[in-house]
Amino acid sequence: MRHVGRHAAWVTAGASLLFAVAVLVAQWPLFTATAQEAKRFEYRIIEVLPDTQNMQTKLNEFGANGWELVAVSMGNMTEPRLIFKK
């Protein structure tokens, strides 16, 4: 009789172990790290007339299309260059 009880205990332990392994395998994607793609940016440089209204028009135009102003350079010292990133 002891032999039957020991056998049942081993069967129960084995079934429990298989169940635990099955649960871990089902959740495996949660534990694996996925590589993240590096962010890629696009840049645009435009020269504008050096008056406030013209610059504001260009800033609003590019901003409405998803561009972000990241720098202003003076180019040849008379025409500002607006540098955008998206």
C-alpha cells in the first residue's frame, strides 16, 4: 500500500511540475527582452526672410506638419536658417 501512495505522490508532483513549466512557457514572451529600434529623425533646413511675420508663417507651417524647431542659424548673417526635426 505504501508503494501505491508513493507512486501517486510522484505522479502528482510530476503533473504539478509539468503544469508549472507549461505556465512559464505560455508567458515566455513576457520575460524576453525585445530590441527597440533606434529612433530615426529627419531634418529640414530652410532660409527665411529676416522679418517676424515671414518667420512666424514658416514656423506655423512646419509645426502644423509635425516639424519641431531645434535651432536657428544666421547663415550669411542676413537670412536666418530655421532647422527643424521630425
